[in-house]
Amino acid sequence: MNIFRLAGDVSHLVAIIILFLKIWKSKSCAGISGKSQVLFALVFTSRYLDLFTVFISAYNTIMKLVFLVLSYATVYLIYMRFRGSYDSENDSFRVEFLLVPVTGLAFLENYAFTPLEILWTFSIFLEAVAIMPQLFMITKTGEAESITTHYLFFLGLYRALYLANWVWRYHTEGFFDQIAVVSGVVQTIFYCDFFYLYVTRVLRGSGKMSLP
Amino acid sequence: VIGRTRHDEL
């Protein structure tokens, strides 16, 4: 554990809690892509199956459980409890365009051709693109509430901090996970455009982020 | 070991 990794995990947790509390307190999921949230629940489910096979540390186990519970709770709020506020009209990204290639790639490129390894690889690849329905929705409606942009900022920051963590681990431990690093770079690139808009419009302006 | 090192990340 190094400072980048810890900051990355905290940033990830903050992002998920911001989104959950936003929906919970406002009793509305307007502007939130339910599809992205289902994909993230799928990411955690397929990655954390190792909860049943290996024990790393109490920190590791607790964080995995928290991510799983919060991701399913968020999906529940969007599709069940506050489904009246769900904007299915604008959440029209075709997730099969992500799921099919990601599944195919996980079978082709993995560390071992075993169910757990393929599912782990699937989760890493899927996470890299899971935010696309949300970004698509913002592009389509042309705006995002500032609290939604704070969520996206911390979610993007998390993987960027993991990149720093991997650079650190490479130099101190000689650790290099090609699948995670390449996907992590791709994932972070997807947020770059958003980071720019976040700094120039949300932080310097106020209220909603509207696209030109 | 590849798996063990990798699974310590979230």
C-alpha cells in the first residue's frame, strides 16, 4: 500500500458515496445513467468473486464488500425506489456494443484461461468503458448537475491515482500488471475531456455544467 | 505470484 493507491481507493469510495447520497437525498436520479451503474455493479461482481477464494486483508475484504453493496444499492434506487425520476429516454446508449467486445477480449487476452481469471479480465476491461453510457447521456442532454460532475471527477481521479500507484510499484517492487495498466490508461483517457470541462466550467463557474 | 499480487488491488 502506498499513498497513491490509498488516495485512489478513497477517491473511488468518495465518488460512489457522492452518487448514492445525491440520489438518496434528492429522491431523484435525474441525469444519472442507470446503465452505467448496472455496468459498475457487474464490474464489482465479476472482479470480487475472489472474496470466496483468497483472503488478502481486512481492508481489502471490507472495501470490496462496501463497493458491492453500494453499487447494488445505487442500482436499486435508480430502477426500483426512484424509478419515476429515471430518464430512460436519454439513457439510450447500447450496452451490447460494450459488452460483446469486452467479453470477446477477456477470452482472448488473459493471464490464465480459467473462469475466475477470465471474469477478472472482463471486469478490468468493462470498467474502462462502463462510464460511456453516462458520458453519452450528458452529451445528449447537453448538461450535468454540478454534484454529478463531482461524482465523475472523483471516479476519474481514482484510476489516474492508480496509474501513479502502478508507476510507484513498478519502481519499488518491480510489479507490472499489463492488463490493468493498459486498461487503466484507456479508462483515464476517457475522462480527460471531462476533466477539462470540469475545471473550466464547474470550478470556475457555478451550478450546472452545460456543453457548448 | 501473479494472481496473489494482483488481487491485492481493488
